[in-house]
Amino acid sequence: MSAVNDLVLVRGMDATRRTLRRWNARPWTVIAPWTALSAAIALLMLAAVVTVAASLTPDPTLFRLPGLDAPPTAGDFAYLLYRNGLVLALHAMACVAGFIAGSSLPLAAANRSGVDRWVHERAGPLAIAFVAGATLFSLVTQTFALGLRASDVAGQLGIAPATLAVGLAPHAIPELTALFLPLAAWLIASRKGRWDELLAATFVTVALAVPVLLASAAVELYVSPELLRALAGM
């Protein structure tokens, strides 16, 4: 059993190294489709957030808005990175799970027999379905949570949710695009049946997303508040 697991691990890492070498030769042919799909998902989610916010009654409770009614702090910056880091980790784990379910489990099944093989052959599709369902659930809950927050903030500023979205766009669009890069890679690989590429995609998409999230957090705290202040006539 240990020999089978070692073989699967070695073959999985070999496939990842080959994928990274191939991508390194023509990086933009890989990154461009990820970015385009991720940006499309981000824009759809932003539109959904505005729709949810417009349908809700704002909470009259006043919230602390860093950069607007209080100077931003290092704690605010750390909180944004923590929040976005959790979402990025969730999407990255979906990539890893896709690699395991679509690539590693079939390799392991090929080296087993009997009931053990039957379990491994059926575990892959079930795991992929579970990851897809969990990711969809995450997107829906994020959309409603952000819509609720957007409704309250728009009410506090006295502007429409769509106007709020315009003010948040400079950081929200690149931030959401970065967060959805692993998801975009997962969707593209699954459509092409290239599950063996997903571990490499995890490494690359996270490496690309982290600097964008750092920059977006800075824009959210120091640029977007000024734009919102102008839009709200404050």
C-alpha cells in the first residue's frame, strides 16, 4: 500500500513539474484565460451584490468605516488581508481537491484491486461534485453577506448601492479577480479534463493573487474612501 501511495505522489509531482515547465515557456497563454474568466466572475458577483443590496432595507446602526469616519490603521489592513486570505485559501484548496480527485485518485485506483479499487474509482467523481457544491455555496453566501454589508454602508453614506459599487470598484474588481483565479483555473482545467495541472495551478494562482490582494487592501483603505466621499458629497 505504501508503495502505491509513493508511486501516486511521485507521478503527481512529476506531472506538476512538467506543467510548470510548459507554462513557463508561454505564461500568458495560461494566465490570460484564467484572468479573463476570473474577471468575468468578479463582475457578475459585483452585479449580484448590488442587486442584493438594492433589495434590502439598510440597518440604521452606524458602522465604523476606515478611511471615511476614522483614519485607517495597521489593524484594518491586517483584517482585510486575513479576510481575503481565508477566501483565497478556500479557493486554492478547491484546486488541490480537484487535483486529488481528478488525477491522484484515478492513479491510485489503477494500482489497486477489488473493493479498494471500486472505492477509489467512485471517490473521485463524488469528491469533484462535493468541491463544486461547496464552492458554489461559498459564492452564494459571500454574495449575500457582501450585499447585506453594501446595503448598510450605502444607507449610512446616503447613496445608492450602484453608486457605492462605483466607489468600491478600484479595489473590489482587482481584489475579486485575484480571489477567483484558483476557481477560474479549476473551471478551465475541469472543462478540458486536465486535472493533473491543478496542483501547478494552485501554486501559480496563489503567487499571482497575493501581491494583488496586498495592493487592493491599500487602495481600499486609502483611495476608495476618498472616491466614496466625493460621490456622497461629504
